[in-house]
Amino acid sequence: MAEPAPPATFYSPETLRPDNSVGLLMKRAVQSMLLNIDRGLAPHDLTHAQWLPLYRINRGGCCTIAALARDQAMDPGAMTRVVDRLEAKRLLRRTRSLQDRRVVQLELTDAGRDAASHVPPVLVAVMNAHLAGFRQDEWQQLLALLTRVVANGDALREPSGEVA
């Protein structure tokens, strides 16, 4: 396994400003995207807390409350409340796993699949609008750079990852 790269030295307490903070800029970009996605899905009566689990379940990314909570960095109790609301809206149902009766699987109902079908077109429209003026190679480079930032962050969460 390759040794992790040493931390960069791009910032110092004297040079860090809101307009050059990668963290703040990424947060503002995400906030803008989420605001616009929520606006686009409001006519379908879906909030951020609701459309994201529907989308992830529909795409096969998560099928239990624990997996959804990990995926969305949420407390499992909070995710249970979200799932309760989605179940009350008859968008999903809980079923016991046939392989392990202790596991409760989440599956979309027909209404849930219909609701989830509205999500990808809105995501596509919002992301493409935020990438206006980018060339294909710039988009690919942005994806590669963000993937590296995420990988570095993941490494910091490992027991040996250190900051400071």
C-alpha cells in the first residue's frame, strides 16, 4: 500500500480567507445545488431529507436504515424518523430479509418508484446549470480532484490519520 502524501502547505493562518477556502467554496456549491434541487422537487412534495433516501434506494445504493444513515452521515435515529415519514407517505416499506431475519430491508413502493423517478432529471438539470461554461475536460478534472479530496478526507478518518 502506498504511503499517503504529506499534507499540503497551501494555507497558513495569515493567508486563509473565505474567498480562497476550498472547504467554504465546496460547502457553498453544495448548498446552492441542494437549494435548487429542493426547489425542483417541491412540486413533487419531496424534501431533501426525503428525495435523497428514495434516490439511493432506487439506485440500489442502500437498502437498510443503517446503510442510508452511513451514506448520508446521519444519526440512525434521525434516519429512522425519515423512513417513518416515507413509510407514512406510502413511498417505501420495510421488509424482513429472507437471509437474516434480524435485518430490515427498505424497498420502494410503486408510488415511491414514481416519486424517485422525478429525482434524476432535477439532479441533472441542477448540476449541469452549476457546470455552465465548463469544458468536458474541466468537468473530468474537477471530478478527479474532488475524488482525491474525498480520498484524503477518508484517510484522515482512519485510526492513523492525523491532522495538525
